[in-house]
Amino acid sequence: MSWLNSVLVLYSLLSIGLGTYGYVNSNSIQSLIAGVAIGFLILGSVALAKTHPRWARIGALVITLLVIGRFLPIFVRTQDWLPAGVMAFSSILVAVCLIGAHLAAMAARKSSTPTAE
């Protein structure tokens, strides 16, 4: 699942970058704290995936769904792409990747398990 780790690392860097952008652009400490916290939590889930991949992916999905819940309504209301639209759509893309990877892993596990006859 190295491709999924790459997606999560890019997503965390995007979150940290947009949090920094929010601080620089509007002097918003909340944006900086939230962006950095989300980024480091996602990076933590990538690190956790080495020992506990299932819990790491569930944690990353929960964080991603929370970000969608925060930014998608703002984007729908304001139609402002930066940062709300970028975070909403990148979070949706990451959630789709996480769910797709889960379904692929379940299918691989099911096909490798011998069936009882």
C-alpha cells in the first residue's frame, strides 16, 4: 500500500501548507493550528500503518471525513476555492482512495483464503 501512504503524505503536506496560508493570508491562528494538527495526525496514521494498518487507515478516514464535514459546507456556501474548495475536494479524493484500498484489500484477502467445501 505504498501508493496510499504517498497519497496520505501529500494530503498532510497540503493541509499543513493551507493552514500556513490561512495564517499568513488572514492572520488566523486557528487555521495554522488546525492545518498543522490535521497534517501531523495524518502523518501519524502513515507511521502507525507499519504496525497496525487497519487502525491507521480507519483513523485517517475519520480525520478525512471530519475535514469534509468542516470544509464542504463552507465551499458550497461561499464558492471560495482557497482553502475550502481545495480541502473539501482533496479530502473527498483521499476518502475515496482509503475506501478503495480497503475494498481491494478485502477482495485480495477473500481470494487468497481457501474455501471450505
